[in-house]
Amino acid sequence: METLKFKTNIKCGGCIAAVTTTLDTLDGVAKWNVDTANPDKILTVESSDGLTSDEVIGALKIKGYHAEKI
């Protein structure tokens, strides 16, 4: 298992709902969550080996969200 962390603009429950299907169906994602209480809106993705940060960033970009690996 690998943990990837991203600074995002996912800021509310509606935003989380908008990306849920995308992140849930992304190959290699075991689980994920967004800390909306953190000013940087940290997305933590637990993944199997092989999932890249670029894949996560690209999937979120398609949905209209920004993510930056930290």
C-alpha cells in the first residue's frame, strides 16, 4: 500500500460527491478521503502499487478540480 497526498480545491460535501465516482472507480485506489477542515483541503489516497499521482490529478482535472501532490 502506498499513500498519496494532494492539496486540492475540494472544499465541501458537494465537491466530494462530485468526485466520489471518479475516485472510487480509479484503478488502484483502495480508499480515499478529503480533510475539508484543513485549509489546504488535503486529499489522501491509499493505493496499491502502480497508481501514480498524475493519474489522480488527471482524474480530478476532468471533473474540474485542481490537485497538487504534496
